[in-house]
Amino acid sequence: MKCLVCKNDELQASFTTYFSDIGGCYVIIENVPCRKCKQCGEEFFTASVMKKIDEILAKLKKVSSKIFIVSYKEAA
């Protein structure tokens, strides 16, 4: 896979922090697996990781709070 931003073909396995705003509630998911471009630092998620993030966000929408910080490994 090539980087969609700089077209470099060196993506390495890494972890990142994912931020989201769901209806005025801020969610921070730590330790999310990703592929990171060695040249420009752009991060990419696989379809399975995005599906799991969507599931995590759907669960959190049901709970009333303003800020959530969760670990991907524990929530996935």
C-alpha cells in the first residue's frame, strides 16, 4: 500500500491516538493500531480497525458524559 498523501510506499505498523466528537462528547481512543507513513507521518486504519472504532463509538454514545478516554486494546 502506498501513502495517499505523499505516495511513499514505506508504511510501518504503529499505534496512534484516535480523536472523535460524537454529539458534543469528546472521545479519545488510545493505542489504536495503524499503518504510518515513514516519510510524512500520515496514518491509515484497516477496515477491521475502523469497524471496531465505530463499535466503540456506538457504545459510548449510549453513556452520558462529556469526555471519554479509552484504550483500544481493552475496548476492542
